[in-house]
Amino acid sequence: MSPKIDFATVGGVVIAFAMISAAIVIGGDPRNFFQLASVLLVIGGTIAVTTVCFSVSEILQAPKVILRTIIYTVSDPKIAATELLKLSELARSKGLLALEETLPKLRNDKMFYKSIRMLVDGVPANDLERILRNEVMAVTSRHDQSANILRRAGEYAPAMGLIGT
């Protein structure tokens, strides 16, 4: 797995800031566009109103998810499948405990590592499947909650912008 950057997301943000900067430069004196009180009202107000709708832990989780949206790791499915086949052959020929020696190589992929770790520890297949499904659902839920925070901030930001103007 290698870190990837979502250039579409980064490019969109860069283009947005470039357009805003160009509009400010073309529009005259840049000092007319920035007033500390207005910036505090817009940014602080948006954060404050959004924070009222969510818990502190949910708010603190959102920046991590945003960062993972921009910089993320992707496993090549072919490589993952090949690795899984090698591990299954090793388990068939030498037993499940032989998988323990492969664990240090799997540290970078949390889910894969956890799965193999639980197999080696003797967790029954049904329990393993249930645990991993619950973990995937929990991650999905956290990501959905972070998206909801951003949606809510996007709903309030225009109103705060009008107040700040």
C-alpha cells in the first residue's frame, strides 16, 4: 500500500482559492476584503453553530477523516488477492500458527493485520466475520458522521457570511 493524494480534491481547493484571490486582486484594494471582525463572525460562527449540533468527539474526528479524504492509501486488489492466496497456502501446509510469522509485514494494513491476528489467536470464523463486519460498519458510521458535520457547516456558512458582511 502506498499513500495516494486525491488530486481532484486538492485541485478543486487550489482553484477555489486562486479564483477568490484573483477576484480580490482585480476588485481593488485587498484590505477591503478582509476585516478581522467579519472573518471571526464567519469562521467562528460557523464552527460554533456546527459544534452545537454535534459532540466534541465527533467534531474532533472530522479533521482526521477530511485528511484521509485527501491523502489515502490504496491496496492494489491483485496484490491483495495474491497475498491472501499465499497466506492461505501457508496456513494449509503449515497450519494457522505459521501465519504469525507474516504479521510484521502486515502492520501497515490494519484490517488485514487484525484479521490474521485473530485467526492465529484461534477466533472462530463466525466470530471473526461478525467482528470484522462490525468494525467496517463502525468506520463507515464515523465517516458518515464526519460528512454530516461538513454538510451542516456548509449549511450554516452562507448565513454566517451574510452576517459577517
